[in-house]
Amino acid sequence: MSKGLTIGLGVIAAAALFLLWNSVFTVPQWKQALVLQFGKPVQVIIEPGLHFKLPIIQDVALFDRRVLEFDAAAKAWLSDAGYDPAYGARPLKRVVQRVLQNPIASLILEGRVADGDTVRIGASAGGLVSNGETVSAAAA
């Protein structure tokens, strides 16, 4: 084989591998995929597994199958509970973990929040409320 033919075959093989690699994507069980073609949605995929798309032309965006909705009162409660005059908003991460992530994770493990469910977060005098049930008391 000549050197030019070897290089040509190598370039063709690399291009084919690149196209194959960019045409395959996976969807995990806890995600859903939105296939975009030139920025416009063309397909929603909720089945987990290996899927194919047109390379370069289509792009895939993955989203969690569970949806979290906040009302204005919950956002205000979190911003008040997560603010400290000495540290600014740095304590917010710990407040979100303590009063949102941990209780919602417990709800998921208990089977009270399934795939595709929407968790609505609100605020009341007793703290944050998830789907009508108090999940956290006033910030300590």
C-alpha cells in the first residue's frame, strides 16, 4: 500500500468513527431526553437505554424525570433562612441540603415521589411545605 492510500483510509476510518460516536447516546432511568434539531425540539424520549440521533445535526438535552416547582413564598423563605449578615448567602447551600434535599430524598426512598411526579414546594408559618406536607421547620 502506498503512504497516501494508508493516510486516506485512516482519515476515512477516523471520520466514520467520529460520526458513529456522535450518533449514539444513552438515557439513564431517572432522566428523559429532548432531541433538538437546529435548536428546535423534534422528539422526547422517556425510555431508558441506548438511542440514536443524526450526528452534528441533532443535539440531546437530558432532564430529570422528577420536576420541582417553587412558589414565591418558598423562594423568599429559603433566601431568608439561607442568609447570614456575617457570611452573606454562603449558608444557603447547607439550608437547601437540610430542609429540601434530605426530606425530598426521604420521600423518594419511601416511594412517595415516583418518576414523572411534580414536587410542589411552598411556605407556611411552620416552614417549607412539599405537596401539602411540612418538610422542614423554621430554620435554626
